[in-house]
Amino acid sequence: MAMDRLEGRVALITGAGSGIGRESALRMASEGAAVMCADINPEGAQTTAAQIAEHGGRSATMELDVTSEAAVQDALAQTVSVLGGLDVLMNNAGIGGAYSWDQTISVNLTGVYYGTFHGAALLAERGGGAIINTASIAGLAGLLTGQLRDEPLQEGAGAYVAAKHGVVGITRQFAVTYGARGVRVNAVCPGYIHTPMTAQISDIEGGEAFIASLHPMGRMGEPQEIAAAAAFLASDDASFVNGVALPVDGGYTAR
């Protein structure tokens, strides 16, 4: 598939060290973008950048904790300074549902807010661009995963769903605020995807079969399928798409 929809553009992707972030970085690079691979795990980001380089793409890496507002601002500035611009921002860094309320909200909601708040202002100043926030089907509906485990609710239960609903809200608000200034803000809402974050599902007896059965297509998704949607939202093919929470979920939310 030869496409150069992102030729000459610069993208910053958070959580680029694994899973959906890594595949999105590879996909955008394959379409011509220079990519800043940011991750709290610098080794993961470096591996992603090395894969981009192997295919002849341009990239850079940085360690980033999205829960620090100053660090997020610095990441935006560094991307412009190191790669010569900024046209696409993918606020993708996130953690699963096994953490406390405060930690989950801090990474999955506040981190996305910092990126969107400072990123939208910077893109508007620079003449426009695209922001893609990684939400989830958990931003559109409740999850049934709890049925896999017959145990009482843990601290932080519901925090993942609350955070992802918040990401959809942030996406819509900034789309409305910045649309006239040339900044499109959209969210991608993955179903259950084969990534390090969902790996523990396979450890539960019947876990993967149960999760697959929740998707009308009868399977979990692959990170490349989310990357394809993110690349579309980043490109001019989505030039009139703004404020959308796009499910890429094999029909999960259609039921």
C-alpha cells in the first residue's frame, strides 16, 4: 500500500513504545510523516524509532511522563525544535484498569487533557493540524470484563471507563473550540485489541473467547487496525471530520 498522505508532516505520538502507539507511529511514518516517539519507557520508544529508520523513515525519541504538564509542554516544543514542525498530535499514552482511581485518571484523562490543551493552542498558532486522542469503547459504553473475575470490585473500579468517557468529552469540546482555527480534534475508540495491555485476558481461562464473543466480528482487534484509523484521522482524507469519537471495535458498540 503506497500512500504518502502525511508526506512532509511531523507527528508527536505519546505511548509510542508499544501496542497501538507503536503501530500508529510505524503507520504514520510509512505515509511520510516524521515521528517523535514519546513514551515513559525510553527503550520502547527507541525500538519503535529504530523500526521506522529500518524502513527509511525519519524519527526521534524522548522519555515522557504525560502526568507532568511541564513535560508535555516540553515534548511539544522539542518536537518542533528537533523535527522542524508539528502537524499531528496523537495523545495515546494510557494504562489499563488495574490501577487506583488517582493513577488511572492522572494518566488516561489528565495526560490527554494536557496534550490537547497545549497541543491545540500550538497547532492553531502554527496554522492548524490534527489531534487524535486514544479513547476506547469504554468511552462510549460500560465494559463487561468484570464478569471474567468472580471477585469484589477493586479500588479504582470504573476509573478506566470514567477516564475514557472524559477523553471523548475533551475531544468534542476542543473540536468545537478550535475547529475555526484549523485544528481538527478527533478520538479513536478501540475495542479489545491484542496489545501488552490486554495480554492478561489470555491468562484467565476462557478469557479471550469471552472477550472475542462480545465483538460481533467474533475476534479481538489488532493494533494495526487502530493505526489505520489514526492515520486516516491525521490526514486530509479526514479534512471535514472533527469532534468524532470513532469506534474501531468490530461492532462492539453497535449492539
